[in-house]
Amino acid sequence: MTEEDKNKIRAYSKKTPKYLSRRKFNEEGALVEVQCSHCKKFKSISEFSKNKTQTDGLETKCKVCKQAK
Ligand SMILES: [Zn+2]
């Protein structure tokens, strides 16, 4: 991870302190995986439905948990 990426994430984490602990980024600083708030597993962002009210535009629960209810 480059210094630039670290700065990017550092800037973001100031805005939303809990954000980083639930997310994984690639070396470009792009979001690749999110931790489901229900099953606590890290899954690809394609495993989450979209939700415009959330910070990154994704649901906090994965599709599987969302369906299981
Ligand atoms: Zn889940």
C-alpha cells in the first residue's frame, strides 16, 4: 500500500471512524470487500444490495442475510 492510499483512507476514517474496520480496500484505495453486519463475514461488494442512504451506497447486510431475515 502506498503512502497516497494510506492518506486517502486516513482522510476518510476521520469522517467515519467505524468505516475502515468493516471494509477492505485494494492497493488503489478502491472498496473491494465489506463485512456483513449480521454474519460478520467479509464479502465482495457484489454480495451486497445497493442502498443510497448508506455511506458507500451499499446495504450493511449481505444479500444472503437480507433474505434470511
Ligand atoms: Zn451476511
